[in-house]
Amino acid sequence: MQVTAKDTADLRLGSLEELEQLRGELRAAEDPDQTRIIVCHGTGCIANGSAGVTKALKAALAAAGEDIEVMPGIKTTGCHGFCSRGPLVIIKPKNIFYQQVKPGDAEEIVQKTIKAGETVERLLYEHPQTGEKIETTEDIPFYAGQQRVVLANIGQIDPTKIDDAFRVGAYAGAAKALTNMEPKEVIEAVINSGLRGRGGAGFPTGIKWNLAAKHEGGQKYVLCNADEGDPGAFMDRSVMEGDPHAVVEGMIIGGYAIGADTGYVYVRAEYPLAIKHLEKALVDARAYGLLGENILGSGFNFDIRINRGAGAFVCGEETALMRSVEGKVGEPVPRPPYPSDKGLFGKPSVLNNVETWANVSRILDKGADWFAGLGTEKSKGTKVFALVGKVNNVGLVEVPMGIKLREIVMEIGGGVPGSDHFKAVQTGGPSGGCLPWQDADLPVDFDSLIAAGSMMGSGGMIVMDDRDCMVDVAKYFLGFLEEESCGKCFPCRLGVPRLRETLNRFSKGQGTVEDIDDLYSLAEAIKAGSLCALGGTAPNAVLSTLRYFRDEYEAHILEHRCPAGVCKDLITYSIDPEVCTGCRACARACPQNAVTGEKKKPHTIDESLCIRCGMCFESCKFGAVQVQ
Amino acid sequence: MAQTAIDIDIDEIIERYPGKPEYLIFLLQDIQAAFNYISSEALTLVCDHTGVPEAQAYAVATFYNSFSLEPKGENLIHVCLGTACHLKGSGLIAENLMRKLGLDGPGTTEDLKYTVETVNCLGACALAPVALVNGDYQPKVTSPKLMKTVQKLGDE
């Protein structure tokens, strides 16, 4: 999609003042009391059918003769945190929050809420503990505990409309930097804010920039790591889907600060909606002269292009990512030289992740002091987490650094279904570790998490309950890393499979306690010898689960028992004759014909035929199939 | 069928990008999207255009998960094995589906009707366990539900 010269001539903003004037006009044209319907169109809500809801609402509004704007295409899976309860519909200006809306509800919403100003009780969110119905977004505990800096605009704006972004202040930070500040001052501001990279390692962003800026003149690059590969994490996707201009703006600022004229965004191919919204954002930003030559009359030239990932977890590592952008195999290279000296195409380069870039926009807009006032002494600002797994409110939460783990999971997350505690919370993706309930009061920041044997990572937070086996979880992450290892260095290529094989034996009830000692020494070797962080952190899953859940390992090895009922070789399926109705659903589902019994009489499972595929368990509507 | 269209479309795809090595992955992605796989003829054409040696292009095409050098099935099923999905039993769901289709692991059925692949995380953890059937999200799937959906595709 190319914007023609004529279009751009009409739209180009020539200065900071012109941007401010445009924002002022857009804000003046908006009536804050106007009724608007916002339908969440993130990946999660679309999967749950929000497109049908938008259509039905439009039809119902047209039929009712109301002139109210339906705003689709706004948010992402993380949007309002209740993606599993989507589709979500929010009615402005009162922020009435409807969940699990179906197309059939559209007529009632229009008639009752839009025309008569009443709420539709049955569509409201119900407090998981008290059962109380909650009417507006702000009163839901999930939001009340959050502090939205990066996510501030997500759900408030249509990400495909740059006017919406201007209205909430997009590009104000970049305009300020380009017009009123020297590149050096921009770097100073980022250093003073205390911002640390949100991609995993937590390296101070401003210091990284400074290293690249020191190379005077010549070609340089800025890159955005949007290869969000950690399983159980979707913060960056939501930012790109819901507020792509925040990323573009951050990169303009970074490019100006270090003296780069080109930026690359490396996005996972699994995120088609994020790519679409980013592409649209780039086209619009060019049309307004925010990308291209002489941006806002500052004399600074900068443009951004998008590279789609091709499915390799290791490309989230900075040197591997740069090789991939060059069109090569995504293998890491030893550092030094660091990318700030020799990065993409051998030129000084700065790579930050999506959330970091979005934070940069906010810092330049609101000031370094404001940002430094958030969070803890060494971890400034907020962090977005993807709260998933065995937790009532699945979704994206943004909280100040230093908040307690308990507050995130039990209060904002609404607790664990059917339990008053979590068994473990896994943070940091495959490189991270599992934190137990005893650590519920741990402050969540870069350094505390590392001290506890895990790490911040990019922000995945996976809640586990008593039905989750820690040996299985560790085995899962090792299997993941084994598959994703690029194979270049042998401690990772060979060591990780050995760790996984040992755990495999444990999950079959084999192995000895001495094997645990071997795990420790192997883990040390892998940590010390691996070329990049993928291998270097791979043993964390084993080490952290051993540290906190050694009992569970020993139950597998010594008692040949999986206390959580997960490890296939150590469990049996049976049917409770008291509960079984003899409906034959399980018998039909069983691929082994291991279930027998007469119709309408209790059935039994022949253990010798059972392959523990769980089909009977899943097909039983009465909960009669038990796992032990 | 896609394979017969190869002569018609491939030149157009190649011309989308300048002939530089950095566009290798872009080209492979577009070819993969258009034909569902990368044939050896297509790989050669890409190499001629970008100036990348064939051995290097082959290394790239086999390194990244999203490229396939073999034709894929008519119906593409991705089962997510991300952490949230794993905890909710997606491993078993993938196994059960593959067993049902007569596959030993991720791959394509002999009749080229189905390809089952596992993916590390679709970033749709609220829908866990989740599968993609021909690009459509299947939220909160179970083995019986997914098998039914897949069966329906075969009947069409």
C-alpha cells in the first residue's frame, strides 16, 4: 500500500506545533459524553465470535434508528483480561462492561442500555468470590489493582486509526525529542528514567543506546524485537495489535538518539493481526510525515520496515534475530562484539523489545522523573504480565514493579479456581523458573525474581494448581528448548536432551536419587558452557522445581507415584460406579475398546488395554471418570 | 491445485523483492504461503534471484519451522503446545488427533488430506487449550470436539 504524493502533501505535519494543533482539533471535535459501543476485536475475542456481535449490534442500531458509532477492531486478547469470557462489549461514556455477549444479545443491549439507559444484568461480570454483579470497568478488581502505562490506550483507541492515536497523545514524545532535545539529551532522559529492557535480561536501555551512539556517523540501525516466543506470553502482541503507534514512536525516538535512519520490526509470523495493524500504522505515520524525510521539520530522516519471523524461538536472542533479518539462519554469535558495536549488517545497532519501545514513548512524553517515580529503586516503572493458566481472570495485567506475587494472582487475577492458593507460578518463559506458594509475598521485580531462582523474562506468568506436576512442567520446558536449540554449541545441543531424558525416566517412576545430583552437575556445565541465553538458562526449569518441589521428584523416583496425577505411566483411570450413568459416551470415545459395560449400568475400564489417552475423561459429562 | 500454478505465479512472487540476500526469507515465506511448500525448483529460482548459494538457502529453509520442503495436506491443523495449553492437556489432544489420523507424529497423512503440526504458543492463552483449523481458532478444544471438527472437513 503506497500513499500517493498528493495524499501526503495534504497530511504532512511540518512541526511540533502542527502536531499539537491537529491533536487540539481532534480533541475539540470529540464529545466525551457521546454514547459509543466498543467491541473487543482482539484475537481472543474474535475467536469467540466478536465479529458476529459487531454485525448484530450495527444491525440492531440501524433498526432502532440510532446514530451511534460502533467501534470494532479495537483490542487484543489481553484487552480487558476476560478474553476467555469474550466477546466483550463496553458502552461509553459510563464504561458499562458486558461479557460473553452473543449476537442474540444485541437487540436487548440497544433497546435497554442505549435507548433506556438500563443495564442488562445477566451480561455483567460477576465477582468470582462474592457473586456480586459489577457494572463498570473501573469497579472490577481486575482493573482496580492495575496501573496502566504501556497498556493505557489499549482498548481506548481504534488501532487502525491514527486520529485516535493522536487524540490520546501519540507522537507527542517523539515531537518533543526531535524538536527540543539533542540526541544526547534524549539518551540522558532514558538513562535517568531508570528504564530496563522488558525483553528478559533487564539491561538498562539508556546505557545500551549510549554504547551505539558513541560510534559517530555512519550507518546504524534500531530494531524492535517482536518475536515474542515465550510460551504463555502475549503482552507484545497485544501492544502491537492495540497500540501500534506507541512502538513506531519509540523507535523514532531511539533512531534519533543513536543516529540511525532505519528501523526493523521483527514480528512472529504467528501474529497476523499484529502485523496488519503495524503495517497500517507505518503507512499512516508516513502519510503524516512522522516517518520519512525531515520528520516534523527537524531534519531527521527515519523509516521502519517489518520482517516476519519464520518460526524459530532462538531468533528472540538479539544476535540470532539480526542474522535472521539479514536473511540467514538464525544462529546466535558470540558476544563481544556486542550489537551496539557490530550488529545488523555489521553496523552499530540497538535492539529493544516491544514493551521497552512503548515505554520510551511515554518517558519522552511525560518525563524521566515521572517514570522514575514508579516501581522500586532498581526496577523502575511498570511491567505487563500475561497472567494465564489456573487463574480466574486470564489476561494482561500491568502493575508497578515490586508488587507482591500474591496481589497479582489472588487479587487482580481473582485467585485459583477451586483453591485458596496456587501451587506454583512460572515466570520468565522457558528460561525462568517456578515460584512456590511460600514465595507469595515476594516482590515482583528484576532482582528479587532472580534471587528466587526465576527471572522476569518478557512477562509470562503461568499459574499452576495442585493438579499440575512439577516434574512434567520441567520436562515440558526442556523438551521445548531441546526442539528450539539451534544446535550450534554442544552444551545446549547435547546437555539439554540429557536433562530431559533423566526427567523422562523420573516421570516413568524410574531413576534414582543419585540422578538428582547428576542433574545439578550437568546443569552447571550447561550454564557455564552455552553460547547464548537459550542454553545458559535452560537448566532453570529443573533447578527451580528441584529447589522448591524436591518431595515431588522423590515421590516419582521412590514411590513411583505422580502426586498431581499427570505422568502417564504412573496414573490409572477408573470409573466411579456411583456416578456413572452408563451413557456409553466413554466407551464410544475409547480408541482401545477398553471400556466395557451394559447400557445404563456402570462401566469399567480394562487397565491392561488402557493407553491413558484421557478420551474417556474428556467425554464424560458426569465426572465419573477418575484419575489416580 | 497449487502445484500446477507454480509456473504462472512464481515469477510474480520473485519480482516482489529486490535481488539481495536479505530478501531470501521474505521470498521463501511468500512461496510457502502461495504453494503450501517450497519445491526444489522454486528454491533454485529464489537463489538465482537473490544470489544466495543453494546450500545456504537449503540451510535456511530447513532451519525455520514455518518452511516445508514437502507438500502439505489440504487441511492444516495446528495444536498449540504453549505452557497454558500444555497444563490444560493439549499434549494429549495432539497425540489423540494424530493417532486418529494414523500419524506417528506431526506430519501429513498419506492421502494429503490433513497436516497436523504443533506450535509453541499462539499467544491466545485465555482460550487454552487452543487449536487452529485452517486458520480458524478453536477455543477450549477437547479431543472429541477437535476430532469432530476435523472429521467434518474430511467429509466436505
